[in-house]
Amino acid sequence: MIKTDILIIGAGPTGLFTVFEAGLLKLKCHLIDALPQPGGQCSEIYPKKPIYDIPGFPEILAGDLTKNLLEQGKQFEPGFTLGERAETIKKQDDGSFIVTTNKGTRHHAPIVAIAGGLGSFEPRKPAIEGIVGYEDNGVEYIIKDPEFYRNKRVVISGGGDSALDWSIFLTDVASSVTLIHRRNEFRGALDSVEKVGELTKAGKINLITPAEVKELHGDGQIEAITYVRDGESTKLETDHFIPLFGLSPKLGPIGNWGLDIEKNAIKVDNSLNYQTNIPGIFAIGDVNTYPEKLKLILCGFHEATLMIQAAYRIINPGKRLVLKYTTVSGIDGFDGTRKEAPKVVIQAIK
């Protein structure tokens, strides 16, 4: 049994920042995530993509944001159960909770904070016969490491931001990049559409529209695809086929925990502290919903901060909580480290 003060379900940016805010109030955290590494979407889906709306960072790669958040919370020694999905929850007589994962790992805490982003993701797969057999053998739905495609022939299919952005990025990595979309129009950012047009004219992207990939070829490993345009079939040799049709978010087992759900998100009371309909269970970040909700990382940070204040009062009933600025109080890590501003020297002028 893993025991902690706050059990965080989801190790994305919001969950990782919760560790820091909890640590300031001497509360210990443990995180559960179905992914094999912390970071959520930032590490699993777009680690190399820049984020522009993190305060204090005009631009930061998603993967670097994860690294910084891990470094920020390291002094508070969080625990991790990675590669396991939170499956069941049982409320105890004292109001605490036991959460068990799909692999049987049990966790006990008085507070549960669900910070699971948009839930678990499943790629939207094109209806191409035999595509499952080529998964991890030339067919990928998510680009994790661009270097994996160094000097390889790549075919990307899709018409959104991901298809456009990765087509642009891989022109400096792959030996050839082909972008296939069933329409002439794209749904991505205007500057990305214009950039793809420029790279197409420069011969760095082979743009094929309107067309659809209909067949995959290869003996165990993908060797070619067949696309159809204007009723005519064309075979194109390739090393990788990457259909980027988006991801379908699902709450998974959390949806069966008796929480109020609205449109695949958990309803919370945003006028107070983001608590759910079950006392002691909070939902923060993209997984929750309330009037005028914005699914932004910085909003998740704000929600985590207020949630921790409420969690402290539940764990320490009757104990006075005084807000202290880190510039004044400093930070005492659970690992024995201390960070503080230099002391002011008081000296008389002679």
C-alpha cells in the first residue's frame, strides 16, 4: 500500500505543478499515470513543439516544460506509479480513499486530485485494410522523436495543425516528405498553410491533394502506399506512413467513479476550490469543466494552487493556514534542501 497526503491521477503539467504547491504546505504527493513517463501530452504527443503562453517563457518546448516542472518539484520527493491506469476507488470510513490500478497497485490518501488532462487518448485510425499489422512497423500515429525519421521517406496524411506542423518540421530531417489530404483546404493555422505552400514550391514537400491513402504494402514492414486522386491509383514507396487524424479522448475507468460528468469532463465547483460532487476528490486542468472553462495549461496551474489550499484544510482541520510568499519564507524541500533570498544587510551610514 502506497500512502501519501495527496494522490494525483495524471502526471501532466498540472499534476506536476501540484507537487510543488503541495510541497510548500508540507504535503506529500504521489502520482499515477498510464503513460510510461511523466509529462502527459507534452511528452507523449508533442515534446518538440513550442508553447507560447506559459508565463515567463516567450517560447518553450513542451518537453522542456516537463523537465522544468519535474526539476521544480524534485525537492518535494514525489512518488510515481507510471505505466499503470487508475482503475477503482473506494472511500474508507474515515473519508480517505484507496485507489487501485489496473496492475493491482494500491494507493491510500485522504485527498485525490484528478489531473488527467483530457483523459486517455486513442488515435483516430483511417479505415485502411491491414493497417493494424503495420503499427510500429512503419505506421505511427504519434511522432515522439523526429530523429527516428532521419534520412527516411515519410508520408503524412491529414489536414490539421499536426499534419502541417510535422510536415514542415520533418523537411529538415527526412529524406523526403509527402503530405496527402483528401481536400485542397486545410484546417490549420494560416502561417502553417502558407509555409507548406512555400516548401511545396521549393520542392521540399510533395503535396498531393485532394487524395486519400487506400492501401498499404510491405512484407511485415511498410514499403509503399497507394493513394487515389481523381479516380486514379498511384503507388508510392515510403519507409513510414503517419496518419495524423487526431486523438479521441476518453475518461476511462474514472468515468465510473460516481462523479458528475458533462461532455466527457468532470464537473467541479469553480467558485470555491474545484472539488467534485464527492468530498475529498478534486479535478483540475483540462479534465474538469465549469462555466467559462478554458483548457489552458496556465489555468490548470491556477486551479492546482487553489485546490491545494482546500486540501490542506481537509487534512489539517482547524489548523490556521497563513499564505506566505516564497520570496519571504523561502522553500524547504523534503530532501533537506533550502532555497531563500539573500538576507538584507542592515547597516548604518557613518
